Amino acid sequence: MDKKPTIKELHKALRIDPNNLDEMMMEHPMLFWSVSEQYVLAASIRDEAKENISITDAKMNSKVRKAIEKEGEKVTEKLVEARINIDPSHIKSVQDHRDAKEKAELWFALKESYQSRGYMLREMASLYVSNYYSAESSGKGQDASAEYEHTKKTMAKKRKLKRNK
């Protein structure tokens, strides 16, 4: 059985190498699948943890009511709820849910990042096809900038000469 990649490993794999777009595009679907699969598992664990809070509270409800009656106090919903909320088993189930929720949200954020990565790979491939990454293309940008600066200086000199006449 294959070892599932960790969130750190998949986060690291988000990086796009513009000089290796073909490989990036070929591996993207499997990486996206891994992240999506992990998100579904984490969401399932989160939902189960939320359900466990209700189950724990329901089990404790009758015990707490009996304990309050035994103490001779009037049983009210607020008192029962307050006692349940401070019980260690309730606190643990709430913390388990928070942990599971955080993990699911991290996987969801990573899944969203992989969706964006897919769009970015498509855009970068379009730029590659249009020779954006070619040496000639990047050189033209520098030449155009130098030409612009030269033209700007020449025009400034001409304006200065006209004012001095």
C-alpha cells in the first residue's frame, strides 16, 4: 500500500518551475487528486467528531440530571447544559472536533491552491507557446526600455533647444 503524501509535502509541490512546465502539467492531476482525497477524509473525520459531541452530550444528559436531582437541586436546562459543558469528556470531544476542523480547513485551503495552480499552469503554458519565456522575447523588453529612455532624452534636449531660441 502506498504511503499518502503529507500536507507539507503537497504544499511544497505547489511550486511551479517555469522551465519544466510539461512535467508540472503531467503531475498536476495526480497531485490534485491526492489533495482532494485527503480533504474528503479530513472532512469526514471532522463531521464524525462533530457528531461525537452530540453523542457525548446526550449520554451525559441523563447522568447529569440524576446527579442534580440527587443533590436536591431543581433540574433546569441551563444547569444541565452548564454541567455538561465543564465535563472533561465534553471538553475532549469539543477539542477533538476543533482539531479535526482545523485539519479539514487546511486541506481545503490546499485543495483551493491546487485549483489555482491548475489555472496558472494553463496560463503559463499559453505564455510559453507565445514565446514569452524565450531569450529573444525577454531581450526585446530590455531593448524597448532602453530605446524609450533614449527617445525621452532626445525629446528633452529638443525642447530645451526650442526654449533657448
